[in-house]
Amino acid sequence: MESLTRHTDYGAKGLNEIDINQNPMAQFATWLHEAEQAEIFEPNAMVISTVDADGQPTSRTVLLKGLDDTGFEFVTNYESRKGKSLRANPSVALLFPWYALKRQVMIVGTAVATDAATSDAYFARRPQGAQLAAWASDQSEPIARREILDERMAALEAQYPEGTHVPRPEKWGSFRVVPSSIEFWQGRSKRFHDRLRFTALDDGTWKLERLQP
Ligand SMILES: Cc1cc2nc3c(=O)[nH]c(=O)nc-3n(C[C@H](O)[C@H](O)[C@H](O)COP(=O)(O)O)c2cc1C
Ligand SMILES: Cc1ncc(COP(=O)(O)O)c(CN)c1O
């Protein structure tokens, strides 16, 4: 396996304290836009790590669905493994792995369920197939066979013909991750990378620090 011994150079393009936007959410929006421009697959995909009631961490990918000065939004099933973990412990880590750009963004924060209206508004914008899948799936629960899921879907498709309104299941909705720190990582040559980390202060401003690579 050649990839295991490869030593790819990550290039000369740096990230410095002068050029970075002093508002980390605005800086994040710039990098997300650049990831979109680079046409990488699912640029808004992020790995979210949670810790369950027993202290066991787990990670999985979700899609970023909203971004503003208060935080990062994603949607999921509140009764899923991650949903249950977040009820027990709202601390999370987010990772945007933009390898094609030799970049990653690491966020630490707290996840809070949004109000029902926010979840309703997003659910209403989903394609009907995805809406029905949210009803059909008890996310993260074992099931004996794929066919059982397909039968559930067929029954839901009969109940809700194309174009009819599908209400949001109560078990499904959005979370907002309120960040306490946001680190921008830019890969550079010789593994001598740039790392700039913002930490939220009590007065609503951000402290910026450079971390060693
Ligand atoms: C690219 C990608 C995007 C995904 N987006 C979501 C998402 O936005 N919400 C979601 O609940 N699951 C999403 N999934 C599935 C999750 O990774 C995961 O399998 C699921 O949420 C169950 O996780 P859990 O059992 O740890 O709760 C995505 C998977 C991939 C690969
Ligand atoms: C199970 C699941 N739930 C939610 C989402 C994200 O929401 P949407 O389907 O509206 O993109 C995804 C995206 N891959 C998903 O796989």
C-alpha cells in the first residue's frame, strides 16, 4: 500500500494573522465558498464527534445546513445514537476535512436543538423522498432486513402521493453548534503547517492565537 509511506508536500500557500478575517465565522464562510468553488464533493460535509453517557466518543459525517454568527446548523434524527449522546452530553467537535485544498477547520462547541419552527422550515424544503425516509427510519436502530425498510417506504409513498404535504416527524430536526473555538489549519511544506485558533471570550469577542504545527 503505497499511500501508507507517501510523503505528499502540502505546498507553500500560507495563512497569516494579517490576512485572516478577525471574525472567524466570516473566515469560515470564505473557506467554505472556496471549497465550493474547488468543486470538491460535498464541501459542506463535516465530521461531528459526540460523547455518550458512558464517555464513549463516536464520529460520523453530517451536512452543514445553516451558518450564521451564532453557529453551525445540521439536521438529524433526535433519537439516533448521536441524538441520544447529545442529550446526555452536548459537547461536540466538528471537523471540515478539505484535503483537496490542504485545509481543515476544527471546531469545539455545544450543540443545542433548535426551535421547532426552524426544523419545520428546513424539513419543508427537503425532497419528498427524503421527507418520507425520515419517517421510515428509526435511525441507528438495528433492523433484520433491508426489505422491511423498503416496505415501510412503499407504505409511506402510498399514504403520501407525490405533491402531498408531509409533516415533520417529531423525532427529526436541527441542532445548532455554538462554537467555543474555531481553528483554521492550512497545510504547508515540510509538515510545517499554519494553525490559527480563535477562542470565544465572555465579552463576545474572539482571541486569536497561532499554534505550533
Ligand atoms: C456525506 C454524508 C453526509 C451525511 N449527512 C447526514 C446528515 O446531514 N444528517 C444525518 O443524520 N446523517 C447524515 N449522514 C449519515 C451519518 O453519517 C450517520 O450514518 C447517521 O447520522 C447515523 O449516525 P449515528 O448512528 O452516529 O447517530 C451522512 C453521511 C455522509 C457520508
Ligand atoms: C440520513 C440523512 N439525513 C439528513 C441528511 C441531510 O439533509 P438533506 O437530506 O436535506 O440534505 C443527509 C444527507 N446526506 C442524510 O444522509
